[in-house]
Amino acid sequence: MIGYSMDKALVEDLWQIASDTIDTSEMDAAFSSYLRAWITIGVQRMIRQNRVAPPDLMLAHANLIKLIRLLKKEAMYLGHPLRLDNITLRATKKRLRLRASTTAFELWPFWPHNFVVS
């Protein structure tokens, strides 16, 4: 099993990727906390599934970037392209649920298809 310091380091690594991908967008405090929690849950899922090999880490990095891009796109649709907040998050989750119900779309470990459908 992976130790506490390793999963904490992985959370920090993924948070840094999220921050870099968000770039100049403004995040409110609630959104920031929720995104960090989402990343933490994703890391816990990776550890539980024993998927922490380099290919799994690369997939998690790529899917986190996809998720952030979806959030930014949704913010643009909502008319505030430079601000990420809980309204953006709820709208993105709704769009992901709709998308996942029609395709085998997933953003493992952050948004697995089986979690959305159930």
C-alpha cells in the first residue's frame, strides 16, 4: 500500500497540474476547495485500485487537464470565461452526466463512467 506521504505528494502534483492548466482564470475559494477534494478522492481511487504505475499517472494527468478544460469551456458558455466557481462546477457535472449516459465517456480517476451511471 502506498504511504501517506506518497498520496499527499500525488495530490500536490495533481493540484499543481490543475493550477497550471487553470492559468489566469479566477477561482473562488469554494471552487478551489471542491477541486482539491475532487483530486484527493481521485488519488484515493487510484490507490484503492492499485493503479499508480507511470502509465496510470500519465492518464490521471491527461484526464485532469481534460476536466479543467471542460470546466473552462463551461464557464465560457455561462458567460464568465475567466471565473471558475461552483455554478461552473454544477453545470459541468450536469453536462458530464448527460455525456456519460450516452457514451462510455470517463475521466478516470476523477469522473468514472460507472460512478455517473449508478
